[in-house]
Amino acid sequence: MTMLDERPAAARRAMIDSQLRVSGVNDPAILAAIDTVARERFVPEAMKANAYIDRALPLHGGHSLAAPLVHGRMLMEAAPLAGENVLVVSASGYLAEVVGALGCNVALLSPADAAARKKGGPYKLILIDGAAEQLPAGIAAMLADDGRIVTGTVERGVTRLAVGRKSAGAIALLPVAEIGMPILAEFAAPTRWSF
């Protein structure tokens, strides 16, 4: 391994130690999974040197790769179990690869496909990699009864990490923490006219 090859691995370890551990993301399995996935593979060439900084990075089509802490907190709240069927809604695929490293059976769906009510599942866990003003109707149909969901919500420009379960065919979300998350334009609430 050359000095250049060691830089991303060292940056990944520094991210884990200085961003995740100090913020309460301490589950050994989650940290080990994050340590195995190279974030720089999921960003444009010009952003590779910034792959491990503590902020969201711009991607194609107006999307972003969320900050490492967002993914760490999502995984801590989700507590994915090896062998579980998990749907990850993401524009980048990074979170899906981390969940796969935890031993889950992962399906990846783009935000546009999720908004268009693509079918699939049922999944025991759905992770939505971004903040939504409104969840698409098809998400509940893809989640198993009593299945878990971890997503971001956005209300009046404030993003929060939220967890929920499906009960009686509907998803109820509970915000757990304010956290800066990329907002998914595909999950915007319909525009309403007002005075």
C-alpha cells in the first residue's frame, strides 16, 4: 500500500474517532461497517479529497451525500440486524453499502423511484437518506407490518432525524433530534396557495 492509498483509510479512521464516537455513535458493528466503506467512491472526482469532512457533499441532480454523523445517527436509531430485509432510499448508494456491510439484505431505490411509488418489499426496515416534507404514499406499502423506518423530516426549513413504525397500514414518525440533513426535492409537500 502506498502513501496515497493510506490517506483515505486514515481519513476514515479520523472521521470515526473525531466525528462519530464523540457524538454518541459508538456501536462497534456500525463503526466497523462504516470503516469498510470508502466514502470517496460515492462523490464526484473533484470532491474526493473532502469525502470525510463533517458536512454534506454535493452530488449529481441536486442531491447530496449526507455528513458522516447523519448516517451514523441513522444507523444507531435503526439498529439493523444481520439478515434483515432493508430498503435504502438514496441518491448515492453509500448508506446502502454500509447497511450491506452489517449483513443485511439490502435493496436500493432512488428518491425519484420511491416518489413514483415503485413496488417492493415488504421490508422490515426502510432508511430514507435525506429529509422529507412528506413521505410518498408508496413507502408505507413497502414497509412490513410493525416494520421500522428512519428518515429525516423537514418543517419550515428545520430538518430532524425521525424514527417510526408501521401500524394499521400507516407510518407514525417521532422526531428524535435536530440534525442538518439534505432535503429530498422528490419528497416535497404539494404547493398550497395562500394569501
